[in-house]
Amino acid sequence: MKNRILLIASLSILVFSCIGDPDFSFTPEIEFSKIQVITTSSPDILGNVSKRDSVVISVNFKDGDGDLGFSDEDYKALIKTTGDSVKTIDVNIFVAKNGKFVRSNPSEKIGGNLKGFRFKQGSKTGAIEGVIDYSTSFGYTNFNKIPGLTGKSDTVKFTVQIMDRALNKSNVTESSPVVLYKK
């Protein structure tokens, strides 16, 4: 019995060692996975309880050379090259109005940066794949910062695009619709 386990383990190692890196494009590819809305209530410094909907958007990613994520140094260099307003994860919100989704232009942009870490460290290259969870929140009292929201059971969806260190932009993926501000 002991030899069978050793033989199976050896064969598994042999089979998996023959499998090379997947053949992914050097331009990141993403695909919508899931979206969640988590409603929480918390007191502010005055003791007033406020509600907020946290939205977590999960996207699957593949990248052929593994250059996703930006160290602080990478990000500083990116800003020097492209300017202050660059986002390495670009998220747009669409609000349902009369049966159609209309892109909203919030006063405070959503999206952000895959900053402060690299998916792979150093100069080693190679294919990577995984899941990125992007989170943003919507307060029940400041919904008016996003045009189109009413604060009463608003249906929204999101688009997501990411950028790697070589400034390659992924495809755009779209979330399923969700409802914010359920009373």
C-alpha cells in the first residue's frame, strides 16, 4: 500500500512537471465572476447610525507575463509617465432608468489602483491567473454624489477594466445588475 501511494505521488509529480505555463496573452484578460451587495449599519462619532451598501465585484484574470499590480515605486513611475488621473483598475457605474442602463459620472470617481503590491515579485515573468475582488461602498445619505441614483432601490451594474505595468489594458467586462438602497 505504501508503495502505491509513493508511485501515485511520483506519477502525479511527473505528469504535472510536464505541463508548462499556460499560453495567455501578455495583455490581461478579465471575465466577470460575481457581484455581492453587503448592507451594514454603523454609528458615526456623534452616535447617529448610518447605513451603507458595500459592493464587491469579483473578476477572473489571466495574464501571460504576470506583470499585474504596482509596487509603490512602479506607481510613482507610472504617474510621472501618464499623469495623476491614471487608474490601473477602471470601474464605471451604470444606473437603470426607464429600462435602460445609463452611465453615471460621479463627482467622486470609482475605480482605483492595483497599487502597493505586485502579483509576482522581482523580474520573474510567466503566466498567472486568479481573481481580483474590487470593493466600493455607497452611503444611504450621500447617494446624490452619483447622478441618477435616488436612494430608493436603485438598480445598477458596473464595467471593469485593468491595466498592467506595460500599460496594456484588458478587455472590459460587465457585472450583473444589483439593487442598492433596499430599505
